[in-house]
Amino acid sequence: MRGRSLPFQEMHRRTRVTIAIVVVVLLLLAGAVYLRKKAPPEAARLLPESDGIVYINLRPLRAATRFDQHPVRHDADYQHFIDETGIEAERDLDEVAFALHRMPDPNGPNGPVAFSEVFVGHFDGRRLSRYLAGVAASTETYAGHEIYRIPSEGRTVRVTLLGYDMVAVSNTPSEEQIHSILDRYRTAAMPFTGSSLLAEHYSDVPLLSLAWGVGQIGLPLSDPAGGLQVMGMSLPLTLDATFIASLSWTGKTRLRVEEIAPNEAAATASADSIESILSLIRAAQVAAPTGTADHETRALLDSTQIEHHNNRVVLTATIPIALLQRLVSAPVNFENAPANSTQGKK
């Protein structure tokens, strides 16, 4: 009889082992899901080293504002791009991530800043490749991907198709940045890969943000003294200050901008200047003739608050949905679309 019980004991042991394996796998999957939620979006992780990063998830913004249903006036070059590729940004883009690279010579072909971008959306790869081949002056193969070099206003714009739903673009002076994107694409499955700027500051971005940006204010917005001019007043923002801006939805559209100043004194001066400017704008809204005041802008100003803690200043505000719809429905000028004059390989 004892011999007959052995199979049941073995079955019981194997069942316990199976249950233990299933529990471990479930825990690992739960951990992976958690890490994915905490990790930056893949489009942002692919960006190369930079001075600033901007990321926008267009899907919830499109659902909330219906900006894809508003006609947008396109210039001739961009309309040609649409006709050749079938891509309409308002309809087909789902995510965009931009890296900002400060240029040593602000008077050079790139101006003060060059850009590297990753676009996620719905693309016809064959049509897009055919169009890019037609406007490219030359091509390069790197990491198994074709890179199209397109001349544009004294710069070289490099474009590559990463996958069926992802395109990378860079107009930096060298190919280093587009190569970096391709290198990162090979390790994209790792949730915490990415640039040093992303690693240092993404944890400061509020969870579930629809759009966000991190980095230094940079040269394009600065006056010669290093500040930022607003309504004739200079904000004492230095190139050492880091900003984390985000747009999130918590039943309402919430804007949050945090400045990490070099020290507490700089943060105090910045907070005082912002409060002064807000007071002037609010006073101008109150004094506006009846019927001319912008109610959405007034609601935005009324909701704006400034908090100051040590070397950090935080501005928060609620953006009325009507104002957000108006902002995202404004015409977009696609100046960087490859010009028709570049068609045909040189």
C-alpha cells in the first residue's frame, strides 16, 4: 500500500513546484509591467545625449481636442510630402520626442539649436522610403538601416526608418546623433536605457503626463544678459537652471513647470519675478474693456499658483479645454519639410 501512495506524493510535489513556478513568472511579469509604467516612453529613450528633451503623446490630446478634424493650411512643399507619402501629421502621428542640442555657434547653419527627433505613428514604409530616396543627396547604411541624407538650407537632415511605425530624424552637423538613435534602438527592450538627462530627471516628471519636457532653458529664449524677456521684464533665469514641464490629465488639464535653480537665492529671485509678471497680466485682464477679455485665459491665470521650496520653484495651472483646443488647432508651419528643389539624387 505504501508503494501505491508514491505516485500521489510525486504528483503533489510536482503540483507545488508548478504553482511556485507560475507564481514566480507572474511576479516577474508584474514587475516588468511596473517597470514599463515607470520607465520613459520608448521614443524618448531612443534620443541621443542632448541639452533638452520634449515628449508629446498625441493620442489622448487628439481624443480630447479633436485637432485632427480641423483643417490645417499646408505650404506647397509639405503638401507635396503628404501627396507622396500619404502621411498627415494631424491624423497619423501618435507620439513625438525631440532632443535639443545647443550649438557652439548660434550663427551657424543650425542656429542656436539642432534637433534630433523620433516619430511614432502610422506610416506606409514603402511610400516613405521611395520619397526619401528621391530627395536624398546620398545614403548610408548603419546598423542594418538605410540613412537618407537630405540637404536643407545649408544643413544635412538625416532620416531613417527604425520600424514599421517609427521614424528618426536629425539635423545635427554630424551623423553621431542618428547613429546613437540606431544604437539605442537595438537595446530598446531595456526599459531604463536612455540619455543621461533622461536618467537624471525623468523621475521628476509626474506620472501619466501627456506631454513633458526636461532640460535647460538654453540660448533661444535667453536675452544677452542670460535672462528671459517677458512683457519687457527680464526673468533672472540662468543657463544653469533646469526645467521640468508637464501636461497631465486628472479630470482636468494640469500644467506644471518646475525650475531647479543653482541655489536658493536664484530660485527666490525667479519666483518673485514670476509673481510680479502674473500680477501685471491679471491686472491687464481685469482692466480690459467689457466683452474683449479672454475668459479662458482669465481662468488659466486665476488657477495659476507659484510655490517655492529651497532651490526649486513650481508653477501649476489648470488649462481650460477650450483654450487647449484653440492652441492645438492653430496652423502649423512645417518649414523643415524637404523642398521640391532637392528632388532627384545629386
